[in-house]
Amino acid sequence: MKFNDMPYQRIAYDETVRTLTELEAAIDAAKTPEDALEALKAVDAEAVRVSTMFALAYARSTRDTTDEFYAAEQDFIDEMSPRLSEYTQRLDAALLRSPHRAALEREIGTLFFTQLEIDQRTFSPAVIEDLQEENRLSTEYQKLMASAQIEYDGQTLTLAQLSPYHRDPDRAVRRSSTRARADWLSAQSERLDSLFDELVAVRARIADKLGYPSFVELGYDRMKRAGYTAADVAQFRERVKTRIVPLAARLKAGQAARIGVDRLTHYDDALLFPDGNPKPNGTPEDIFAHGKAMYHALSPETAEFIDFMLENELFDVLTRKGKAGGGYCIDFPAYQCPFIFANFNGTSDDIDVLTHEAGHAFADYQNRGAFPLSLKTPTYEGCEVHSMSMEFFAWPHMDRFFGAGADKYRFMHLASALTFLPYGTMVDEFQHHIYENPGMTPQQRNTLWLELEARYRPWLDNDFPFYGEGRRWQAQPHIYERPFYYIDYCLAQTVALAFWALGQKDPGEAWSRYMRYTSLGGSETFTRLVERADMPSPFGPDALREVAETAAAWLDAHM
């Protein structure tokens, strides 16, 4: 079914509560394991119904943030979903106490119940109003960023539309466009500070009411992390500092020399080549035609996938006024299909959408009907392996998009993957400090950001008040909307680089392991998924060293 033809119907709160209550009773009344399994299937069917409507409302509200109907629907969901959590938690508790739990675990695995136990810790009726407030504040941040109307180059542009100017070969254009962005963000600084003050306070309050030492522990449970701890993540960050930051600094020094500047500023950071970063050839229609050819050449599975996506119009990638920024892939489980949202801007980012977000979508499509909804996709870091690895598997086909600039794209992509790791881990450390010390003032947060930048990205000169004051973090949506998500990109990037390194030696084996990883859905923890695919763990003592050495050798050979 095409996206625009998918019917939307508001989830009726009273009706849904009644259904959840009946399902709880059915689980408690189950006489046999077979009865319990049938009840569990009914629970999954209800989850599919509710999550599909929630996803449709979100997708349609972000496609046009000025659409009053879907804005109202999203506001309703923000308010209603925390109240529903009381009944889903009761339902989960019934499954956990079921005398047939052991039989159900043999049928669907233990991870499902491990995640139910985690979920039990993250909710209480006492935090419903706080969760509603957190939802409201996150949505307000998204709307604020989508509202940008910046006068530049004789046009009125959104943040996404302004982005290509930041990579212009003309340094004066890069400087003036970055200044325009920074000035708009600085003008919002008071509201950005107050929004984050409120978000930190409400999250700390929720953690306290639930009995957590701080929001850090609650944040990890919300991400459903199992198999590794905050201490493991801290060790990973230290390895990034010692093994990746020096390599990234060397790459950035080479970049500065190539583009002819003494020291990189924020308006130089995105330009890798003096004549401009490689851009895809042709119109959006051309890009989709090349993408279709690429996925047909990659494998029979990806060929079937891309045909399905295009035939059902499951992409919305053109930038327009009122559209939310960024990009994502979301699942409509009732229709067994994913949907890709992005903002094409005429840069290589457009190709990254066709690989990164399509990596998410491909994994979703591959596992349609194979697992219960709760086990269809891994936790976030596991999902990001799907997308970041697909970016590298697409490498042999970049000539379709960039022509003679394909090698420059590959160099830029690999270098950017490596230099992202310090930024991503910096975001994570920043959030740990914030939520361990929720009483920090806005000035203290900005000072912390500057201190971390000096440690993780020492090659950057701060310019313009927005950056010089340490406010760069306010333009990172995950910090406001999805706390503790960002390290997932770093962990996944490490695994994706391992797939890339294997692909340099044996492309067939690399793809086979990727398909093995993808076929497991969310049936295992992240660390177990990596192990099952015979790939090195990002928490292994030598993981980052091997990645850094292999990538550095490739970059040196192609510089």
C-alpha cells in the first residue's frame, strides 16, 4: 500500500485500555503454554495496531509541521501514551509472573522477558504527568528548529536548505552562511536554554520517583541496553580518545592543508577538498534511478526491497518549508513496510540517505513477519549497524552517483566515519556529566562543552558567538529528544568499519555475515548479534586499534 493511502485513525484511549485489560486477564487465565502463547500473539497484534497509528501520526506531522490536524494528533499522542503505559506495564507484569513463562521463553527466547523486566523499572503511574511534560518539551524543540526562516543569498531558507552553503569552496560563502546559521541559533538561545533546563529537571524528577540514582541509569534502561554497562561505554570513550582522536587530528591537518587554511574553523570543518566536496550528479529522480540500479546489482534481496519501496512511494526526501529537519526511517508494522524521511540538499548527504536510511529500511523489510513486533528490530546500536554498514556496502556503486568524483566520495566517507567517532563520544560524555549533575547552569553546560571539544576535537577553532560560547550542542537534536542515543552511532560505526575492512579482503564473506546479522532481527542483544555474525565486538580491547590501522592504511594509499 502506498504511504498516502494508508488510513489513519486516532487510537481511542478508553477502547485501548479495555483491550489491554482484557489481554492481561487472558494471560492470567491461561491454563496451558499454548493458551499463554495465543494470548501473547493477541498482545502483539494490539501492539502492531497502536504503534502503526502512532508512527503514521509522527510521519505526517513531521512532513508538515504546520499541518494542524496531525500536529493536534501528535500532541494527543504525547499526552495519551504515558497514560497507556500504566496498562502496558500491567500487561507486561502478567507475562513476567505467568506460570508458563519458561515455556514461552523456549518458544520466543529469553531476551523478550529481559526487556520486559527493564521496562518494569522505567515506569510508574507516579510519573505519567512528568512523561507527558517530557514529550511536550521534546516536540516543542523539534518545532522550534523546524521554524527557522533564515534570509540568505536572496532567499528564505530552513536550516536544512542552508546546509549546502556550509560546504562551498568559497570560504567567504562558508563563513557567511555559517554566520547566518549561528546568528539564528543564538537568537533562540534563551528558549533553547530554558527548554533544556526543563528537560533535564523533568528527567531527573522521573528518575528520582522511579528510584534510580540518576537519569543516567534510567536513560540506559530506556535504551533497553543489555550485555554491557556504562562502565564499558566509558572504557570505549577512553579508547576513542587514545586511538581515534590522534588519527582524526592527522586527517584534519591534512584537510586544512588541502583547502589552504592554517587552522580549521567551524565553517571549514565540512569542506574536504579545495574544489568542493563531491556532489551527486543529476536530479532527485536521477538519484533514485541510480539507487534502484545499485540495489539491483547488490543482491536479489536488495533488488526486491528497493522495488517495493519505490512502487509504494515510501520515500519523502525533498526539502520544503514547514518540513521537520533531519532524517529517519520508521516502521508501519500493520502494513509490513518501512518509510524513509529526509531532506535532500544537493550534497553527498542525499546519497547517504539512500544508503544509511535504506539500510534501516532493508533490515525492517527483511524481517517482516519473522518476529513478534518487540523482537523485530534490535536495540538502537544494533539497528545503526544495519544502516552504517550499508553505507560501506554501497561503495562499489558510487560511480553511478558521482562519476569521476567517486573516489573522492569514498575518501570523504571513510575519513568522516573516523572523525565522527570523537564527536559522537563527546556528545555521550557531555550527557553523562549533565545527568550526573542536573543542577548545572546553562553557562556551566556550555563551559563543559568547550572543555570536551578541546579534548575530543582539538583541531577546531571556535568562531562566532554561538560556537565560541560553547552552544554547538544545542543544534544536536538527540541531546534534547533522545538522551544517550548518540553513543549507539559510535558503537555501530565501529562494527560497520569492521564490515568494511572485511569487505576489502572478501566482499562475499562480508555480505554473507551482514545478512546473517540482519536476519536475526532483535532476537539477541547487541553484543550477541555481533558475535553471532562473527564480527569483532566494539568493546574488545583491540577493536578500535584494528579499525584505525586498517582505515589509516587505506586513506594513506588514496590520499
